[in-house]
Amino acid sequence: MVNYIEKITHEFEGVHEYTHPADEKLFISDAGGLPCSDPTGFHRTVAKLLFLCKCGRPDIALPVHFLITRVKNPTELDEKKLSRVVGFMKGTLKNIRRISSEPFDQLQAYIDAAHAAHVGESLWLEGLRSSVSPESQNVLLVIALMLKW
């Protein structure tokens, strides 16, 4: 994924590095603003970032999902938001998600009312099977792998 991020950041020469992928003005849109200089490149880069956030960098999901709504008619403000996300990726290039197989010494239990499940029906959660019993609508999950950043 590092090579993929480097290719994306290389397209944006001179972009500043940021510590956050978005600022407080993320959801402000200027529909009547100046149009983006390269709408096709904007669309292509947002699509690349969407692939990236689904495959290995969920920390950019919020701004990317907002930018997806703007690919039809992007403005210069949207272009600035995109360059901020790319600048964040440039500044955090080495942050990758790792799945560890370290020893597991902790049991985690989650209680859910199971509104979407019928009594006696089985739930499938990431390959782990838990039965919803009529007596208690509790779901007990044993997680074998820990996610680490």
C-alpha cells in the first residue's frame, strides 16, 4: 500500500503535509463556486482514495466519503479538500494497519438486543458463529486476532 500512496501523492506536487485528513469546513460546500480545473482527475483521485480507505486506511473514510458526493460537479473548494486528504496521506505514509496474531488473553463480551434477528436464528459475524437464544438475546464474541495500528 505504501507504493500506492506514493503514486497518489506524486500526482499532487507541492502539497503540504497535514496531521488530520479534514478540517472543520469539510461539510461546507459551495455549489455556486468556481468549477474544478480537472474534474476527471478529481474523480480518478477520489476513486483511488476510496479503494485505499477500504483496503488499508480507514482513517481517511470520512473525508473520502464526502468527496464521493462531490465528484459530479467538483469545485475549487472540493479540490482543496482533496489536496488536504492527499497531504495527510503524504504525512502519514508509514502508518499501515497490521493484523497481529499475538497471544490472546482477554475475553470481550458485547450485549445487543438483536433487533434485526429473530429468536433462534443464527448470526454470522466474520466467520464466528453465535446463536441467539430465546432466553437471552446476548451475543458473545471471542476475538482471536487483535487489530493494531
